[in-house]
Amino acid sequence: MKRILLTAAALVAVLSVPAMAQTTIVTTTEERVSPPLSIAPQQRTIIKRYVVERQVPVVRERVIVGEPLAQEVELQPVPQEWGPDFRQYRYVYADDHVAFVDPGTRRVIEVVD
């Protein structure tokens, strides 16, 4: 009787492992999807003017919303002039666009044209 119970317990443990892995994959996929930032046209103008006037260094890496940037890419702190809604992010200037980046995951959140 003990042998049957041990065998059943081992079988349940083995069968539950793939279910945990699927849950982890789904969670990771959901984390990649971030809501777009709400940036008013006037705010976009302020942001673009700032990077041009201050001659912010241009990053040569390809920037894609939802994808992480390489560790060697230097993230810039968001200046106060851009407003409090963006302070939690960092940014890079690449290919004539400003990209907001989540500093924890290094994923690109939004690209300002």
C-alpha cells in the first residue's frame, strides 16, 4: 500500500512540473507588454528640443519597443523639464528618436518621433 502511495505521489510531482514551466512562460510574455505612455504633442516637442539643444549622445543600437537594450548602452536620466510622469524611466537618443526605457528591465517602453 505504501508503495502505491509513493508511486502516485511521485507521478503527481512529475506531471506538475510542465504546468509550472508554462505558467512562468506566460508571466514572462505578459511582462513584455507595457501600456504606451501618453505623451501630448506639446510634450513631444519639449522632449525633441531638449535632446537637440543639449546635443545628447546618439546611441547606435537599434531600438524596438518591447525589446531590451544591451547592457553597454548608457541610459540617460529623464530631466525635470519633461515632467513627473516620466521620472521613473530612463531614455536614449537613437536614430533621431527618443526612446523611454524601463531601467529595471532595460526594455524600450515608448519611442518619441
